Amino acid sequence: MRHFYESIIGDGVMDLSEESAKHIVRVLRMQVGDQFVLTDGNGVKATAQIISTDKKSCTVDIIDRTELNNENGKIVLAISFTKNSARMEWLLEKITEIGVTEIIPLLSKRSERSKIKKERFDKILVSAMLQSQQYHLPILHEPTSFEEVIKIEAGNKFIAHCENDTEKKHLNLYCHPEPVEGQLILIGPEGDFTTEEIEQASQQNFKSVSLGNNRLRTETAGLVAVTLLQHAKA
């Protein structure tokens, strides 16, 4: 069945948001009696059946409701957003499909971008969640300073960088199926983290890691990092 997003899902009869109603009625031309799945992005999976429609509204009956746990575990990606919005939109879509739980736009010394189009980016996250038929929407934080991000507590904390003077291992060597209380990885801007930032992260118990021998674009590095952390839990 098709999946749709509603920020609040009640019990029994409810009216859908105008955006969902228009898509269901005008675009998909669904009829009274048709069923689909609703999620609020917080683990609710509800089966809804249409009981009435008009051009701008759709009323449904919630005939089944389930609360699902997030089996992905907590994977937090803190990444410096680039100036190229299209590349970052692509990243947000793909890491949502893979199973990231939180995204932090990271403000480091060499970051190219200090503001984000949060409303647009949130819509991309919702679309990717629905397309991949998941029920937990990743949290997109406001841009946060490097100094604040390295204070975040997590079971595993990593910083990926290209500095050769620092001892580091491939991220894959740290990935294991045993449960941990969250995983946080930092991905820097195109100009990489500064030596000072790497040292600051080390002092906060971040492990320096490599993502391979090739020098990756910021968004590629973010995708690889989330994939490795998620794959380890499979």
C-alpha cells in the first residue's frame, strides 16, 4: 500500500492535511473505500480507509494502528554542508533511505555554508522516508558549531579526515554488530578539518578514521560513513 505522512495521527475518524488530501484525491484519484498507510515519523504505522472526499479534503477511518521501535539504532551524522544544494539534497535522500537517525549541519572553521533551507530539506527527508517505507523520520538539526557537536555523548564517536600525520584506522574496522549507545561521525568540508579541530575532537574521545584511499567529496563521504555504520548492524 502507498505511504503518506501526517504529523499527528489520531484514533478513529480524522481529516488529512490539505497537502495529503490533494495528492490522494486529485493526483492519485483514490476513492472511498481505498486503503493506505499513514505514519507520523515517530514510529506510528496506521492503516487508513477513505470514508469521504472532496476537491480539497479527505476523511479517513484509522482501522489499524501499530507503534514500531526504531531497529536502526542511533546513527548521527554531523557534516559540513556545501554550497551546492543539489548535492546536499541528494545526500539527505540517500542517508534517509539507508537509516540515519539524526543529521547535524556542522559549522567548522572551513565550512562553506552557515545556513540551510530547513523547510525544503525536511520535505526531502519525509519523501525519502515514505519512499523507503520507513516509520521514523530523521531529525534535521539547525546548524551547530564544531565546539558544541564534539560535546555530544555517544557510544562510538568518530571523526573522518584526510590528515596523514594522525594515526587512524578505516571506519570499517570499528564497525561491529554489538549494540552501542549511539554512533556519531563527523564529516568535514571540502577543505577538511583543521589540525586544531582534529586535536579538539581527540580530546573528547573521538577516534580518527579513514573512509578509504580515495579523496571523497563531502556528500560521498557522508553516504559512505552512514552506510558502513548501518551495515554493521545488519
